[in-house]
Amino acid sequence: MGIMKKILIGCLILLTACQTATATQTPEISIQPTETSTLPPSPVPATLTPEPTHTLAPSPTPFPRLFTDEFDTALAGWSVLQGGNESVSNVRTEKGALILQMDSPYAWFYTVYGAHTYTDVRIDAQFTNRALTPASAGLMCRYSEEAGWFEFNVSTDGTYNVLLGRWLEVGVVEYLPIASGSSNAILPSGATQKIGIVCSGPTLYLYVNDTLFRQLDVMNYDLTEGKIGLTASSYENTPIVVGFDWVTISEP
């Protein structure tokens, strides 16, 4: 089984405490295990401390609700959360792509579009794992610091997972696995590929390279609205460079 974020969670629940790093914004965020999680063991380090590095600045011009962002300008409307192993943030737009570069192992970047809250929404993105090292990339929907979020990740070994992220209290969060598996539609490192998720009512629809390969009933998780976002993470080998060519937000 490929190393994925669901495995990280397994390591975290075996620990009673984790270190926290100082964030550039408040509130500080740290991820600690909880007694409710029962995940398989993992070699992933026991600390994950998201650190906001970009914030949405006030603007007199409303940000669009439905759009395609080709990342040919600055990250207008996006904020970046960073976590893992005291890594240094390296997020930038470069030649029409959003580059998420991680030079430390076990690092995570979350790029959240904070301008709007969505109920039912479709998110599609195209990305390339440029460094050819093991990594994952993904999408988020219904993100809320209060209620939680859904996260769909694909890894370069052909596997995927769907997670529920949820803040337990200020500074403490848990991840719960919803689904995982493998798909022949997921391409290896170096290949440009598309991923997509539709969050519609009680159902998540998962897409890889324009192929709908799974539907999930998430009614019991009671998440009905929130922000959208992009994700990327490194494992034991670095550096990794995930380049998102574009993201499209549309009606489901």
C-alpha cells in the first residue's frame, strides 16, 4: 500500500501529544491525535503544524464565485496553510502555474480560496508532479474551521484517499478516513493529469482524468457548505514540486 496521508493519521493517533510551531497568523494550528481515531500504523513523523503564510487582503473588487484560475497573476483570493516538520514555505506562481514546492519530508500545503462559501460545487484541476518523487495532490470542499472539510488526494503510486478533517477545539484537529483504494486512471509521476470532485448534497463524486470512478455517501458527516481548496504533500523523499496549471470552480 502506498504511503498516503491516511497513513500519517495512523501514526498521529498513537501519540498523546505533538509539538506545535509558531504560525505567522493566529490562531495557531496544531494537529494532535484523539482517542476516537483508529488508523493503521505509519512511519510518518508525529508532528504536523499548519502555518498560514498568505492571507486574503481586502479588495474593493469582489472576487468571482465561479471561475477558472490559470495562475498567471498573484494569488488573489487564496490563502496558504503550511504544515509538517518545520518546513519552509515555498508557494509561488510561475509561468502560468501554482507551484507548491516542499524541500522537507512530510510537509503539507493547503491553498484555500477564502472569498466564497459553497454548498454544492464542482472543482477540477490539472497538475504535474514535476520532481518525480513520491507525493500526493488533491482537492478540498466544504472547508470550515468550525465544522471540518472533505479532502480528496491522489498519490503517485496510483492510490487515493478521501478524508474528513475536523477541528476538535482551538488548535486541535483530527482526520478520519472516509475511503481509500487504487485506480488505473491515476498516472505516475511526471505525467500531467486532472482530478475533480463534485460535492452535491449528501454525495461526493470523484474524478481522475475525466473519469468518474467512485461515488461516496457522506450524509452522516453533516457537512453542508464551506470553502474550496487545493492540497499537496511530501513523503520521505524530497524535494517535491507539484505544479497546478489551472483550477476551475463550477456548478455541479
